Amino acid sequence: MESNEALVPTNDYVFKRIFGRIGNEDITRGLISAIIGEEIQKVELKDSPILEKDLKDDKVGVLDVKANLDGGEICNIEMQVTEQKDIEKRIMFYWSKLYFSQIIEGEKYNQLHKTIVILIAKFELESIKEIEKFHTKWNIREEENSKIILTDVLEVHIIELPKLIKQLKNKEISKKDKVALWSIFIMNPERIGEKEMSENSFIKKAKEELTKIQQDERERYLAEQRMIQIRDQQAIEDLGYDKGKKEGIKEGIKEGIKEGIKEGKETERKELIINMHKEGLSVEDICKFTKLTKEEVEEILKSNVDIEK
């Protein structure tokens, strides 16, 4: 498949290919260090082959980047393009799986290391929409003493790319912010110029790796297949939403008619029957919901036509 469309790391296949491939540890180290605010010295990647079948099946977790850090910490990075229901629960589920995978029955709890989950989202999370900053960090904290952390084993970072776009437009943040710079690269690598790359060798390597993917026919094919799969999924979800919305309106009209008829007011009843007919319901359907005869319904509709004339 040939295409002139540029590949970007918001495509989760491209993201995994850049940050999750063995040999690219330096790139991943630069990204994680910027996000968690600590200088990581060593990263060990858990590489796994990405098959075309996995992309089509949307196999859970196959496109996440999993890494062990030099202090024993475990880190999972997810690039999420489409808005997911209960994404917060999904984040915690991933965290719990990673955390408990460190220990087997009979071992001591001191074997458990900090587990970090990083979500980079191409959408805003509904639950934290009131928070303006694009990068938030979450721990277990005491309700009234928020500075006190119960334990550091849980650490969640959420990066909402749309919020960053707003802040960049309003000049509330600059490329000097390391997390912002990485996020800009992920959204649009072309916005990273020679100056930024000279100041950040990790991003320079990431951009070079992206160029390799662009030029590799097989890699490009898989990336484009993933883009198609994401678009098809989004189209199905949009269709379901539109259909549900129309059905909801129709059901609402029917319920409104039932409730209006219960009121027993002749004028209101006539108005409801007329409105129902205007919405496209047949005389037979109106009879079904109003318990009126066909003749009675037709008489009401006829009287309305006479009035309009």
C-alpha cells in the first residue's frame, strides 16, 4: 500500500515501534525521565513482536510499551488515540497487573517495586476536565493532608494532548518544558526543528527512528493498517452514537405522548397527537399509544389541517 500521509507517533503502532523496540532504550529513557521528572540511567525494554493479526484484533496491551527501570521500577506507557469508556479503571487495572506480577506466593512484600503507568491521550478525560494543566501526576494521598503520600509504589501520569494544544496557542507553556517538547514530537514531529534536536539528543534519535519507519515498506504497511483499523472503529462508534441519539429522541417522544395523555386534558392531548404525527409516526402507531380509535385520531389530525388552512 502506498500513501503520502505522514506517520506520527499518535498512531500507537508507530509509538510502540519507536519507544518499545529493543535497541531504542535511550529514546525511551529520555521520554520516561522527562515525564516522571527523574533522570533514569538505564531502561530495559520488554520487546514483543507486533503481528498484523494483533492489530486487527486490537489485542489488549500489545501496543503498550513496558520497561524496567534502573531502580527496579516497572513502567507501562500507553498511547491512546480513541476515547475509551472507563479509561481511569483501565489505567488502574494495568497498574495492578504490573504490580502483582512482581511477586509470587510465599515471597515478601519488600520485593515489590514502584509501578508507574503513563497514559498519553489524544483526548481529554471527562473525570479531570476541570484541571487545566495537560500533565497530571497521581499518587495515593490522604484526603485532608494531600502532601502526605501513603506509599510511592503507585504513580500514574496522564498527558492530555488537547490541553497542551490550548496552552501552546495561549502561550501558557513553551517548548522548553521537556514533557511539552516530547508531546509536540508525538503529535507532530515536523514541529521539532534543528534547534530542539540539538538541545535534546533523545528526541533527535526518536525522529531518526521515525524516518526509518517511514522508509521501511513493511513498517509503513503495518502502521497504515493500524490507522485504517482505528478509523473504522471510530466510524462504527460514531454511527452507534448517532443511531442511539435518534432512537432516544423517538423513544422520548413516545414517552412524552404517554405522559401527556395521562394528564387527560383534551387540548394537550390533541397537541401531542398532532406533534407525534409531525414526527413521522403513523396513525396506527398513534392509536396504539393513545388507545384512541383510528377515526378519533384522524378527526383530530383533520381538524388541525382545517385550522392551518
